[in-house]
Amino acid sequence: MANIKSQIKRNRQNVKRHDRNTTVRSALKTSTKKVHAAVGEGDAEAAVARQREAARALDKAASKGVLHKRTAARKKSRLAKAVNRTSAA
């Protein structure tokens, strides 16, 4: 345990941020799974709608610093590719 007052505060801040980031990451995984589920069912309209929601969530996470912006871009690209395969088929 830290003895320095500033480090004690820093530890509290880190715990708060960790909890917040974990919540956001969990929500991202859920939204991504919903897109893949819609793609698996072959429901193109639902897949597009869910992909839009997931892309928005990824952008928000990147802007808040939970994800790196390139990571968010890569995930959005892969989701879009999966959705486009469904709508093309």
C-alpha cells in the first residue's frame, strides 16, 4: 500500500477508471455480438441497424480513451465487412 498521499489518490482514480472502462468494453462486446448474431441469422436490415449502433459505441469509446482510435476503426471495418457480406448474399 502506498504511503504517499498523491499515490493513494492516484490509486483511487485508477480503480474508478478501471471500473468505467470495463463497463464500456463489456457493452462493446455485447453490441458486437448482436451484430454477428444478426449476420448469422441472415437478417440484413437488423444487421445494418445493429452495426450502426456498434459503430457509434466504438467511436464513443475511442473518443473517451477506452480504445485506441485505430482499434476502433479496425473493429468498425470488420463489422462493416461482415454486414456487407450478408447484404450482398
